[in-house]
Amino acid sequence: MAIWHSEITLDALEKRGKNSMVELLSIEFIEIGDDFMVAKMPVDNRTRQPIGIMHGGASCVLAETIGSTAGNCCVDITKQYCVGLDINTNHIRSIREGFVIGTAKPFHLGKTTQVWGIEIVNEKKQLISVNRLTLAVLTR
């Protein structure tokens, strides 16, 4: 059973990210499942530290982008919206180039909060980071 409040498409998610950090970092949503959402981000000069590996903050940006987008797709956006309250990231492996792919799945979808788990992997499916995002569900 799908967790989404209404039907969503990859095209709609792409349009939602225009003129934001999502577009700036070329984050692209690539899959929507019944209870998960997937996006990828390039590892390049925009997302690397000066020493040449992906910046830890870039992992957080990808995780919060996917989790917040997914969270907002679980509520009636004419009445509510979701914003980040807390993010926790554990960096497991570094990456210098290519793409990272994040998958968000909910742990909890409540009336006032949501908790999402986001795993980020490289193109070889090796774990880069694990993230937990808590969202506040607010009334418009």
C-alpha cells in the first residue's frame, strides 16, 4: 500500500526543485516506490571538500532533500507541510567522483512528526552514509 497522499511523478518532483539547492546541486529524483523515494547527486566541484572528497554537508543536503520531499508527499499540501527538525548523519565511506544515490524510507509517519531513514550509496552500492531525518508536520 502506497504511503503517498496523492499520485506523484518524477517530472513533478523535478519541477518542485527548480530554482533551489536541488537544482544547484543537480539532485535528480530517479524512483518512487510504494513506500520509498530515490534520488541521485553528482560528486563534483560543487559537493567536494578542498581535499577532494565529498563534503559531509553534501550528504546531509541529499538526505534532507529526499526525506523532506518524501514527507511533503505524505501530507495534503493544501493543509500541511513538512520541515526539518533534526538530521543525524554517520559517514561510513568517502567518495571522490561519480554519483551518490539516496533512498528514503519512513520509520514513522505521525500527525505532528515524521521520521525518515535515508541510506546513501555509491554506484557500486557501497554504503557512503546513513541518515535519520525528523520532520515537523505543520499546518498552513
